[in-house]
Amino acid sequence: MTSRKAIQVLMLSPIYFKLKPLDRKQLIEHYCNLFAEVCKRSNNGICEKSDSAKTSV
């Protein structure tokens, strides 16, 4: 998952906007890492190989 896509998802939560910028960055990194881990463990089609490798912020 790209950082841009993670931000799009996380912006759906009102809590995201209450976080400080550094906390947001950490949340985005954590979210992308969790998504990549799920992609490694599952093969259900929600993960694209091109997106799962792009986790940098």
C-alpha cells in the first residue's frame, strides 16, 4: 500500500486529524507495515504486488 492510499483511508477517521504531524507519520508507517504483513499472509486478491512494496512515507 502506498502512503498516499494509507492517508486516504486514515483520513476517514476524525481521530486522524487530532493527531500531531509526527504521530500521523508514525500511524501511516504502522498502517502500511500492517497491510504489508497481511498481504504476505493472505492471498485473497486485496493486495497488489506493486502496492504492497511501497510503504515509505
